[in-house]
Amino acid sequence: MRTVKFSRSRTYYYNYNLNKSKLDFAINLGVRKSMKTGFFWDEHCFWHSGGDFSFTLPIGGFVQPSVSESYPENPETKRRLKNLLDVTGLLKELDVKSAAPVTFEDLLRVHPKQFLLEFKDLSDKNGGSFGHLTPFLKGGYEIASLSSGLAKEAVFSVLKNENKNSYALSRPPGHHCLPDFPNGFCLLANIAIAVEAARAEKLTQRVAIVDWDVHHGNGTEAIFFDQPDVLTISVHQERCYPLDTGFAGDIGKGLGINYNMNIPLPPGGGHALYLEVMERLILPKLKSFKPDMIIIACGYDAAAIDPLSRMLATSETFGQLTKMVMNAADDLCDGRLVMVHEGGYSEVYVPFCGHRVMQELSGSSITAEDPFKTVFEMRQPSERVQKFHTELITELHDLFF
């Protein structure tokens, strides 16, 4: 290790075994904060479709056709988030970009060749589904590769100091996708692909991935389960999806033991529970790991009116979680923070949650008033239930630490 001083106020420590050119990226945190937040999106990602469904059921038999496409993972939650940012003017304060699709070489670092060839073959024909809850139409392979490309470029833009932090509006999502099995709306493992591309370029060595999507990040977990240089943390509603993963006792294997943390929460948990989980479990784990960068698998499906969960988070919950993890990134890795969009299925509420996150991430003063604020605050768990939640967190703390 060598100590390098760039200012009177901050000292930087870099591992020369990574890549000497990494020194070029060691800049004062104050300079980083003067940069814009990167916002990566592409209209093509909104054109991904699973075909005709009613909720998650294919049309036919006793399942009546819907008036419009009703698959839960549909483009409108993402499109309406981007539109709200545009209408309020916050989008103008961001560094808005698209990205190139990831390369086949990028994909091979995570997914087996045969899996990719089968996916591409179905995509070149009329689409299909070869996993679980992952239908796609013709061209789905290219759109999924673009979604991963948005995540990759969001990561690279922060590591190369082009943006102070970044957000990838990726679609389709990625955190359920296993190396050889697409799963739960996820066709490619977006975050894992981005991480492995950055490590291949020697831009980073130790990465922490915090997944606050309401469903367990089983794909990300599986990919890094035996690796000690990628910390994976998932906070999720217990037994929501998948039904057979996400248990607190699954802490990794081999060299990866204690580098996977699952935080299963009971249905009905709200704002106070999520903030206590961040404060007592996630932040201490990040501090002990000392990452080079932090990536958030940012799902909004823990929100109070999401159709695929039974939690009570609000837009302010996501704003406060973002603030807390930004402070951790400042303390631990010079502000290197990337958010990659995952789930969230309420067309009306995801935009307000996402806007609150982008306001915090960018440091903007532009707000979008949450129309559900009062009623969702009234629905928060009582003190008696919150006491139970605190006891549960204490049990998990004793298990992990």
C-alpha cells in the first residue's frame, strides 16, 4: 500500500496491485461533489414486453384478456418516473445519457455461453420464455443487453470520475437472474455484469451491493456467494419472492462466508423498520467491509401500495435510505455510489419514490410532493409493532455481528 495526498484535508490509500492508472481517478471528494449525477436511460428498454398476460398469468382458459398489457413488470413505472423528472425540471440538473449494449465478452463473465446462445436464438425468432416468469418478445436479447449496458456505464462513469454518482433506469431488471436461469422478470444479471466488467478493467476491487428491492436478490447472491471481495446484502420481505431463498442463515460459502447478508423482514414493516435496518445492520456491515464503491439494487416495491408486496415504505423512506447510504459512501469510498433500477410495480407511486431518490442523489432542491404522504404516514405500524420489529433486528444483529 502507498499513501497519496491530494489535499490538506483528505488522504487516499490505493492498492498498486490493482492498476497504477487508478491513481488518475483519485480526486478530492469536494471535486466529486461538484460533478453532476449521471442518469442512464434508453427508450428501447421501455419497449421490452412479455406479451399478453393478466398479472403474471398468460391469457387463456379461465384467464380473461386484459384491456391493456397488464404484466406487472411493464414499462409505465419506469417511463412515468422519467416523465416526472422531466416535468418537474429535475432531469435538466442531471447528466442524462444512454449507453451501448454490453458485449458478449461482458456477458460471458457471468453467464454460460450456452445460456446466452439459447436466449439469442429465441430472441431472433419470436421470443419466448426459458426461465421462470421471464417472457420476452423478438429482440428481447438486444434490449436486455442494453439494460445491462446502462448499469455498466453507470458504474464506469463513477469509477472514471465522469459523474459524482449515478442512476441506471435499467429494464428489464436483473437481480433475480441466475447465471444459467432467467427468473422473476430478470433476463440478465445487470449489476453482476457491470461489476465484473469493472473488475476486469481493474477499476475496482471491493464492491458492496445493497439490495433493497422487496424481493430477495437471489441471483446476485448466487453469483457472488463464494467471493470475499463482493459483499452482497439483501433486505426483503420474508418469503415473498422467491419462496425458498433469502434466509438469514445463508451467509456465503468457502471464502465468501460472512460476505452475504440476508435481512428477511415480516410483512407490514414500514418507514421506521427500514431506517433501523439501515442504521443497525447495513451500515456497520459496509463499514467493516470497506468497499471501493457501493451499488444499490434500487427497487421501489416495498412501497405501501405495491401490488407485489405487503410492506409500508414511503417515498420518504427511499429518500432517507439514499441519504444514509450516500453518507456511508462519502465516509468509505469517496462518494462512489451507483443505483440500478430493479422492481416497483405501482405505476402511480414509483415515480414519486424515484423522484425523491433522485432529488437526494443529485442534491437538488426540486421536489415532487407525495400525494399519499398523509395517508401512508397514518398507516405506519403502531409502537407495539415497532417494538417487535426492533427485537427482530436485535436478533439479526446478534447473528451477524
